[in-house]
Amino acid sequence: MKFPRTPLMLAGALFAVGSASAIDLGNALGAGMGAAKGLTLSDEDIRKTSEEACAAYDKQNPVAPAGNKYAVRLAKLTQGLENEDGIRLNFKVYLVKDVNAFAMANGCVRVFAGLMDLATDDEIRGVIGHEIGHAKLGHTKAKMKTAILTRAARQGAAAAGGKGGQLAASELGGVAEDFVNAQFSQKEESAADAYGYRFMVKHKYDPNALVTMFKKLPGKGGLMSSHPASPDRAKKIEEMIKKG
Ligand SMILES: [Zn+2]
């Protein structure tokens, strides 16, 4: 006789696949979603999960091969950015039309071709600096945790339907997708803007590119532009430039 298995008990399978599992969610989820929500994630947990989620997301997206014009351009404009503020960076382009980019705590930086079509080299560097700011300032922690718990629960449900092992990778890709689509708070955006400004100055890039980038982006939604509206943020960057 078959007993129906509850999704939550199986959710641990998401991270039980393979030896490089980032977090042992099994215990927390087995004890119920409440315990899972209370799960604390260390910086190392976040880094490892990011590593796995990024690798899975790369498989789901059209990564520009070496020699592709976007890959060549990104490699050129990020020359000298191997190690930033303690994070070892690795860059790739996704050949998609979206105007987007993201950075994870493990140094996974992905720039979308749609953004590259729209932006100058320094504007792209400005976006990269801003995104690294989110990772470096710890903003990514809560986002990762939410994504992990959401996808772990879904994985559990799917596993109960009999497709467990195979789905794990796609759910990890889903963690990355949720992460990429997550909105940051106004306070976090402002802090990441300030980080991006310091990043530009430190590397002797033109900080005005942050201002022009904001002017190119839509006021609401999408990349770097949740709240406050882009014109306000452009103004703040202009003030930072004036003050030096
Ligand atoms: Zn942002």
C-alpha cells in the first residue's frame, strides 16, 4: 500500500541531491514550515547556495559563448575586476532581450544582452557596481532565503508527483530566477547606489554614467528602479559627484 507523502517532508530532497548541497533544509522543513522560516542562513550558506543556483541558471539561459561579440565586450569592459571587495567575480552574458543584470554573493555576475544594447561601457559598469553592492551589503540574504523556501516547497510537491531528482536542478534555477526578480527596498536601493558610486570612483570609471543610466531606465519596475523613482536617485548620485 502506498502512503501519500507530504510535500514538506520531501522538500529536503532539493538540497540532498549531490554532495555539494548548500543547506540541510531537511530537518527544518521536516519540523514544519514554521521552523524552516526561522532557518538562519550564514554568509557561507548564501555563498554556496548562490554557487549552485547560478550554475543551474546558466544551464537554463543562453550564455554567450567565448568569441561572441557580447562576451568579448563584457570581458573587455570588466578587465581588472577579478576580485571586488573580497568577492571573486565571474562574468557572463545571457543572450536575452531583457534589460537586466544581477550579482550574487558568490561573485556570479550576469549581464543581459538587452542591457548591453542600451548602455555604454561605463553605464554597464555602474549597474555591475550597484548589483555587487546589493550582494556585499547583505541585501541578498533575505531574498535568497525566501527563494529557497518557496522553491523547496514546490520541489517537495513535485517530488511527491514522482519527478524528484530531475527537478532539483530546475528548482535551483528557479531560486536564481526568484532572486533575480525580487525587489529590494528603497533603503537598500539607496545604499546600493552609494556603493555603486564608490565603486565607480575607486576604479576610475565615470560616475556620471550612473546618472545617465538612471535616465535611460524606466521610472518604475525592473532593473535598479523599484523605489525611489530613477530621477530622484540620479539627483542623489549627482550630489555625490559634486561633493566628491
Ligand atoms: Zn538595486
